[in-house]
Amino acid sequence: MEPSSSNFSSSPSPFPLNAWYACAYDVEVGRDLLARTICNQKVVMYRTLDGEVCVLADACWHRLLPLSMGRLEGDELVCGYHGLHYNARGRCTSMPSQEGVNPSACVKSYPVLERHRLIWIWMGEPSLADPASVPDLHWNHDPDWAADGKLIHVKCDYRLVIDNLMDLTHETYVHGSSIGNSAVAEAPFVATHGHRTATITRWMEGIEAPPFWANQLFQARDYKGPVDRWQIIRFEAPGTVTIDVGVAPAGSGAVPKEGHASDRSQGVNGFVLNTMTPETDQSCHYFWAFARNYSLTEQRLTHQLREGVANIFREDELVLEAQQQAINANPGHRFYNLNIDAGAMWARRLIDKMVDEESTPAPHQSQRSIVIKQAA
Amino acid sequence: MEPSSSNFSSSPSPFPLNAWYACAYDVEVGRDLLARTICNQKVVMYRTLDGEVCVLADACWHRLLPLSMGRLEGDELVCGYHGLHYNARGRCTSMPSQEGVNPSACVKSYPVLERHRLIWIWMGEPSLADPASVPDLHWNHDPDWAADGKLIHVKCDYRLVIDNLMDLTHETYVHGSSIGNSAVAEAPFVATHGHRTATITRWMEGIEAPPFWANQLFQARDYKGPVDRWQIIRFEAPGTVTIDVGVAPAGSGAVPKEGHASDRSQGVNGFVLNTMTPETDQSCHYFWAFARNYSLTEQRLTHQLREGVANIFREDELVLEAQQQAINANPGHRFYNLNIDAGAMWARRLIDKMVDEESTPAPHQSQRSIVIKQAA
Amino acid sequence: MEPSSSNFSSSPSPFPLNAWYACAYDVEVGRDLLARTICNQKVVMYRTLDGEVCVLADACWHRLLPLSMGRLEGDELVCGYHGLHYNARGRCTSMPSQEGVNPSACVKSYPVLERHRLIWIWMGEPSLADPASVPDLHWNHDPDWAADGKLIHVKCDYRLVIDNLMDLTHETYVHGSSIGNSAVAEAPFVATHGHRTATITRWMEGIEAPPFWANQLFQARDYKGPVDRWQIIRFEAPGTVTIDVGVAPAGSGAVPKEGHASDRSQGVNGFVLNTMTPETDQSCHYFWAFARNYSLTEQRLTHQLREGVANIFREDELVLEAQQQAINANPGHRFYNLNIDAGAMWARRLIDKMVDEESTPAPHQSQRSIVIKQAA
């Protein structure tokens, strides 16, 4: 791909609304009211006595006081100013000092569901909220994998995090003191994409394993020697990136070849799970976890990997927040894309397409979706 | 009254200028320069050697340095940058390195007076500053009453404080842990209004006294038993609210009946005195005091009541500042009024009328004032 | 000069770009990357292995990450995100994962030079950067003088600092607790100006020396008695002010008279060196030093003078930052000039002229420069 120019601020909005976004880890939501801003909308979350998650707009119909400053009475939320009661669907059920309830008295209730240890919210048209379109992060609760992660808050457009994850060559420069080395920056990659996904695949065959993976492979499979290493970055619009990483003994069948299925059984495999949810146009909630398919019961390793990744992501935060500030200081700046930006470029095109579709009549949509189904 | 809708930001300005506003407690102003912003205007206050209060614009005519960074020389204020001298009327009397004084050299001097333990300032047309129109807060220094209070700074439009005070049902929800209970929210009230005032009157006859008042009545009058209780909230435009509260033995004559004057002599009576002064469009100075007409010499009770009210008002501050932020986050939002909002609605109409009058020719004014002199 | 009015915010820009500005003390720039904003432009500074100072725009061509977050490799600066390399002229020399380099890939490189212990940067048209036009601050490294100073950051338009320095009567009011007294405010002065300079000269003949100078003169020259004292403030557009101060025994020849050169050999002489560089429209970098031509080897005196001046300048900072805030709070305010503002007024005219020249065709320029070459 030739270097080309693009304007990061071309979209009317940086995110589509007709999409599932992670709004909380499952354990964060309970009988205490949890306030959070998602896609510029303030919401309040809680669970009913039956454990069902409710998400309502966080502003009382009467005087806009955040409902998160109120309290629960059974399944109802009571405003902390004048005591209006709302049920879990956002309907006002009682008002102070009067018997009737104004029929317009309600607050927005959002479609939500719980999957893969996260709460997912749909910010757009409720009738389009198809549970089948929740991004796949099953590793988070799959018994064949051991996973643990965190939620961090980053003061940048969520798309800058996606740019970052779609190009792992940055490891060499941002994470030079931890996981980076020049091998990744030099390895060739293949970029492909589909209707809602873009994938960057890198195979490094017969190489010396980097220290981290050499150690994992020896501990888990008792193997020392050359390896085949992979990094498969898969973006799912608008905000999810899973990174399939690992090593296997060189020539043991992990590398996919025509006519043979890949056999990773002698290797070790991890998944870096990332889903970024816009908080505002310039800040995001970043839910991540690291999952592995080996040494599943070693709690020490789980703890070590979680904190190791957390330290690395802190290095990214500094870069991402500085980049956001630089973009703000240079309004209208046009950016040039390098080879390494292929994945990020496709991710942004898919996001832009979703945003466009929300403001475009249906026939035009289907025409456009054909156009972009070509190879990178 | 039916619920109706209103737009909180309809006024061109949220406050009239032709009105007396409290700008300081009397003890705050002395021979140290006191800087404060009143109705978006920065002022500096001090007392002359004779004890007269002066309030000048807080910006030197020459280079705008705040005069509050200067110092007093006798009755004159000397700028802390180049030493221009101003007399108590704001006239420049000397300039550095030159003999003459530019005739235009002066800063604005504001009409002020001292009454009811407060300093009152007139921000508008000086010729309209009628000392007779200072709001009545005489309880603050009446020997028949024991009063004490504080000044707090609240980061909200002063009208949100008025809304809060004009509807005491909020006590149930905001002050549930202290003075609130559901009795007030259930009691009926009568709303009336005049040219510059609006009043909400609630009488609860033959009820059990709430613990606070039961205790006050027993300590002061040695009475236990059912009571007649009252709450009479009186708004005086643009920023003063007095709340007449108390209890008397049931049937002892406190309740006003046709043909009989009210006799509260066997009861106990308090006044919550409140006057709110706009600092900016979204912040205010809130001067309050609690006065009582019993146990006048008990300093412990004075202290206890003052700190008790202060704790309650801190709960209001959290709600009011959150409400202001929510209003800002929802520009143009239209609000619906409930029955409980009758008092606040009238208060805002009277404020709007004062603001309108300032930008309207006189004949039109008198026509309008007839129109609004009808019962609620 | 009669008082006249002026509008501080009349200029389209508060500073010319075609001028040398101090951007760092020489010792500040080395092999660590130094980020600073000069005239609203973010720059990064470092020295090559040969000790040459380089200043580049502090934003990577690729994704705008500040280059100051990167690192040096030899004479090249490597971006801390994706590893683009830049040479000392700002040309990109390598990109990750690709062989070619986009020909447009470069960042702005600024003309710089090192003189009088400062690094000077030229923010405007490079072809106009004439090394001969660097302001004269030779006292900073002249062996006949002992000098020491500091860099302070002031949150005000750099021109407010110039106003301050051009009128030393403010010493009486701002520095009343240290160096100020009323003598300076009362002494007459002479104002002159040239093409790029404005000078205020004050001679006080046969006076009692102020305590500071009396002490310096006695320690250095063993003299007690009446003195001739001078203050010669010289502004060089756009941002440099040198103040020649000192005393000599009365009648010893220091006062310049027609037909005789001034002889200061029996006196003591100091120079307050000041050069202010706009950081933004409302903040500046203020490089200052105090130089003396006596007791050159007394380190204790050097230390004492530096810290003494630093304490005095902190008093100015409070005034200057308050003045900037007051100006912002009064947009469009017109200012009146007093006699004492003669020097500041000329300094501002010379700055305005430089700003005008940058947006005006050349013929018009030369006409204007004739017009202003008249006496004050």
C-alpha cells in the first residue's frame, strides 16, 4: 500500500451509535448506583433484586439532578432531590405531593445485555439491537482459558487506541524497555478485511523466541529451541481488537499451509482482548484482559501477566494522550499513512462506514458495502 | 396547578441590577481590603477611618490592576502598581510623577448601606437606589431574637437556591438523614404572591411534633403533646427568602382563623433567613442565619443550631452544584413544573419581571405590573 | 507628553516573528531533549555530538507525537511512537517497515545561534535571519563583568513585562518593602528613541545614595558621601531591556556634560539584563541577569544579588499576572497613558511597527520607518 493522506477529523462523529459497547465489567454493577458517560451520554447502572442489569439516563425528568445521586428502593430508583420514583424501564411511578403522574415523565432506558464478563450497552436505535452482534470475547470466561484484566480510562479518541493496537511495530519504540524489539518491525504482514472486521497477520517462522515466550514455552511444554511465532490482530468495528499471540516449536504444524489445518497443540497461545468504548469524543473506557491456554491453574502467573500488561499499557497511555493533545493543537492537519498503518486505515474505514450508514438511507448502504468488500 | 413547562434559561440575564444585594456581613468589612465579585462585577470593599463602608470597582483606571492588591492610606486607596490614589468616592486624587490629575481618572463607586448586620450594594442605576427597598431581615439584630449564621459560596445560579428554598418537600429526600420526613411532602399548602413577593403557607394542625420541635417546645415552654405546626416561606425578589417555622400546643391559637389574630405566645418560633447574591451567572454568595425567639441567652443552643443548619446546607450544595452542571450539559432543555414547584415558579416570574422592567420603557412597565397582581 | 489613550489589544498579533528571541540559556540545552513553546510554536531542542544546537518543530510528521517524547541516536532524533528518524535539519531519514522515505517527510527546523550565554531562535522567514541583529547582552559573558541570572515563566503578554521595566517608578509601590522609595518617582527623565530602540534616562545628581548603593560604593571604592546616581533603561525591539544603573561620588565626572565624556571610573555600575520571549499570546519566558563591574571575584555577592533580584521579580510576577487577568476580563478596554508611560508607549510603537512590517509590502515599510525617526 502506498503512503496516502487522511484527515483524522473528517467524520462528522467519531463513533456509530448503533453498536454494542462495553460499559462495565460484570462485577462493577450491583446494588450501588454506578454512573458513567458512554458516547457523550451520562448513564446510571444498577441491578434489580433479580440481578438484571438496568441502565437509565442519569438525569431526573423533573430538574435533571443525576439519578446516580439518589438511591434504590427495591427495583426502583428514587431521585435524591424531590423523590420521583423510576422503575427499571425508566418510567416514573410516583411524584411528591400529587396523586397523578405526568404521562411524559420518564427517562431513557438503554438496551443492555451481559456477555463474556462484560455489560454491553446499545446507544442507538433500540429496535436494531441484535444480541447476535455482540463482539466475541468468549476467552474471558471460557474454562479452557485463564483470563484477567482491567478497565482503564484514557483521555483520547478511542480510535487512537485502535490505531495503536492495529500496528504492533510501536512495541519497538514505545515499549523498548519491556516487550519491544526490532524483529516485529521487520516482519512482513498480511492485511485482510471483511464487512465489519480487519485483520493483520504476521508469521515469523523458525526464529529464536523472544525471552518472554521462550520462558512460557519451556515452563508449559518443556521445549527449548527455534519457534514459529504468530501475531494475528483482528479488529471488529467499532471498538474491539483481539490479538492472538503465541509460539510453537518450529515446524510443529502451527503455521497454516494450504491443504492443512493449523496445529498449535505443541505451542503456547495467548489472547490480548481489548474493547474500547467512547466516553466522549476525546476520552474512552478501555477494557482489556490477557487470556492464556496453558498453566491454567497458576494464580501467580495470572497475577504476573495482568500486572505486566498493565505496566505496558501505561506506556501507551502517555503516548496516546500526548497524541490527542497534539491533534487538538493542529486542527485540520492531514495525516500521511505508512505501510504500518494499513490495519488502522482499514479499521477507520469500517468505523466511518458505520457512521455514514447511520445518516444514509438504506438502499445507498447496501451499494456501498459491496464496494468495500475488496482485498486490501 | 397543572404541570407546565418552562425554560430555565429564557431570561436574557438571570438577575436584575436595580436591587439591593447583600455583599458582605458587617464584620467582614474593615481596614483590610476585601475583594468580591457581585453580579459579574469585581468590587473592593473597606471602611474609612470613620467606619463608613466604601465599595469601588476593583480595577485601577490606569492599568486595571485590582485595587484590592493595593493598600489604604487614611481613607484613600493606593494602587499597588503605580501608586494612583483614589478617595472613597472613587475619584483619583494623585498620580505618580505628574502634578495634574486626568479629569476622567476615577473608578466606579457603588451605593451601599449597612442594615440588619449585612452590607447591601446597589449594582444598577444609582438614582434608583431607595434605602426603603432593602429586604427585611431585622431578626438578625432584633433583641427579641437570637440569630447566628454564615456565608457560603455555591457554584450555581442563585435561582436554583431559591427553587430549593421555595419547596421544602425536598427535605424528605435531600435531608433524609437529618430533618426530613414524609409529613411535609404530604401536607397541603397555599401559594400567594404580591408585587415583589411570593408566599407558600403550610399549616399542619394537631399533629405529633417532629423530634427537633418537640424537644425545643419542651425545653422552652415545658409542654408535651400534640401541636399545630407551621412553615411560611416568603420570597422577596430578587434574592431573599425568609422561612417562618415553629410549633405551638394544639389549639392554643397559633393557627390564623377568620376574625382572630394568630396567638403564638405559647409556642416556639424560628426564622431561617436567606439572601442569595449572584456572583456570576453560575455562582452565588449565600448569606443565611437561623433566628429563634426562645431560650435567647443559651449560647450552646445558638452554636448548636448554627452548625446543625450548616451541615444541612452542605447537603443542598452537593445537589445544587450537580443540578447546575446538569443544566449546562443540557442547553435549551425545557423543564416541567410539578405542584411542589408553585412557589419557585412564582419567584422566577417576579425575577423575570424585574429583569424585563430594566430593559423596557416605563409606561409598559406599569401595564405589566397590573397584569401580574392576581392570585396564583 | 500629554496623557493619551491606547488600546492594548489593537495589534493583530502581539509579537513579530522576524526577530531573534532567546529560547534557552546555553546550559539548558544538551543531550537531553528540551521541549518549549516559543511564539505559540512547540519546539524541541538538543545538541548534536559536536555541540551544535538544533531546534525542530516538536511534532512527528507521521502522527504528531511530540518528538521530545522520543530519544537521540547520535545526531538523529527518533520518534517515541513508530521510530521515524530525523536528522538535525528535520529531514526524515528512515521509516519503520519500509525501505523508501516519503519525500515530504520532514519537520520544520529553525535558525538558531548561541550568543551571550543564550540560545537565540528565529521564528519567521529564515532568509531574513541576520546574526548581526541579535540583541546585545554581552555583559553576560564579558570578563570585565560578573553576571548571574535566571529564567522565569510569567503568565502574561511579554509586553506587560516591558511596560513594567520601562517605568521604574513602580518600584516605589510594588517593591516598597525592598528597593522602592519615592526618590525615583519624583526624578525627571528624558525619553529618546531610534529605529528599533527606546531609551529612558534619569540622572539624580548630588543626592544621598539609597542604602543598597551606598553599601556597594563603600565596599568597592571605600567612599561615603553624596553621589550622582543614574538609571538608563534601553529597550531593543521586540523583547530586550537593559537597565544601566549605578552611583559615583558626586561631581566625579560620571554625569555626561556637553564637551566631556562621562567618567564612571570612581563609581560602581550594574546592568539588569532582561529579554522576554513570547511563549503564547498570554505567557512568556523571561530571561534575566544582573551584571556588575566591581568586586568581580566575590561569589557571595554574586549569589546575594541574584537571589535578591529574584525576590523582587516575584513581586512583579504577582502584579503582572493579575494585570493580564484584568485585561482579559475587560476586552476592548482603552487605556490612558500617563507621563510615566512614555517609555512603554514608545516600546509598544516599535513592536507594532515590526508586526506591521511583516504584513506590509516593502516600499510602504521604508516610508513608515522615516516617519518614526523623530524625537519623542
